Amino acid sequence: MKTILIKCGGSVIDQLTEDFFASLAELQKAGFQLVFVHGGGPDINEMLELTGVVPEFHNGLRKTTKETLNIVEMVLSGKTNRKLVHLLNSHHLKAIGINGTDNQIIQGSLIDEAALGYVGNVETVNNKLITKLLTDGLIPVITPLGITENGQILNINADYAAAAVAKSLKVEHCLFVTDVDGILIDGKVANILEQKEVHQYIEEGQITGGMIPKVTSSLAALESGLKSVMIVSGKKAIYDGQTLFGTQIVEKLEVVK
């Protein structure tokens, strides 16, 4: 069986459409196993605001104090994860929610406790539980929470967590679900781009605004060791039985001799 890792940002979950879920069913029919890793930024920010905790960021990463970590864990596990699992199940896609800390799936280490608090890097992925769930015909939906050797829970960037799980599972495709069809170049969605082309288009101003963080996340996944990633839309069909729709980003295009 071939596997597809789908990274879904917290802000996109509420925008997922019937066509998107129908595409997931088509991918399963085509013999693909599905694994989700999700974020939860909007839900976390909402709960932090309700509890009076002011969000802090350092170099784009959320500073995670002990108080913030408790909220992050509660929201990711108790709200965002449940929401995505419910959506999948309600579209007849058998999903089960698990934490990255369950069975020490995502093992990590602190990046810089003084500057970031309990924010971690992924060290290794223990994919035994994921593989077992896939064998049982389930779609694992994983929170980006990690755990250290001494049992400290970590807040992991969802893009990095997704890339690490994808690499561990040797997936066929790693999809980053967004609110756009792909990367627009000269007004058209590019089918495939090399890493260096993406950097060039950013410098030229063809890739701008909200697309830059989406692309940066994809590039980070490539740099973690994946051969390719793909930006797809959660607002429409992403598969027609033969083709995945979106923009694939690869390190370098292979030259056919």
C-alpha cells in the first residue's frame, strides 16, 4: 500500500469542502493510505485570549510557557483534533485521533528553553502505532505534540512534525492543504517547480503575501529530507482518479535521458 501524508493547518480545517473529502475517498479507492497531521493556531489563539494569556512569538515560533503548553495540549487534543476526526468520519472516512505523544510517536528535544519555552525539534518518529492503525484500515489524525526522553511534552511546529512523519513512513506524497489551488506564476497554477525556482519567484515578487509562509513551510519539509511536497486546496477536489491537483515542489527536476 502507498501512503499519503496530509498536513492540514488549523485555519484550513473549517474551510474543507465536500469535494475535498470526496477526493480523499477516491485516493483510498486508488490504493492510498491516508495520514493527517494538523495544526491548530486559530483555536489556540482563541483559547489564549479567553484565558487572558498573551501569545508571544520568537522567529515565527510560538513561545510556549508551561501555562501556554497546557492550553496548546488541551486545544489540539480536545478541540482541533476532534473537529477534524469528526469531519472525516461524517464523510465515511474512518479516522482516529491520536497525540504525537501517544506511544512516543514524535520524540523530540527542546530547541531553546530560555527563548521559546517548551517548543521542540523532532528527533525521531516511532511509527509503529501509525502503521498498526493503517493496517486496521483507519486514518490516523495526529497532533503536533512531541515528548522528550524524560517525558516533557513539547509543542512542535506542525509543518516540521508533518515532514518528519512523512519521511518516517516513506510516503508517496506529502500534501500541504491550503486555501488556494497552488502557486500562481503568471496567473496560472504551476504544476511543478524546483526549489531554486521558488526562491527565484519570491525574489522577483511573483510569490507574495500569504503564499510566502505556505511555500516556506513546503521548502522546510523538502530540506528535512523529503523528495517532494505538494500545495493543494482544501476548497475543491484534489484528485480525479488519476491526477493530483496543485503545485508540486521538488528539490531538482530529474532529467530524462
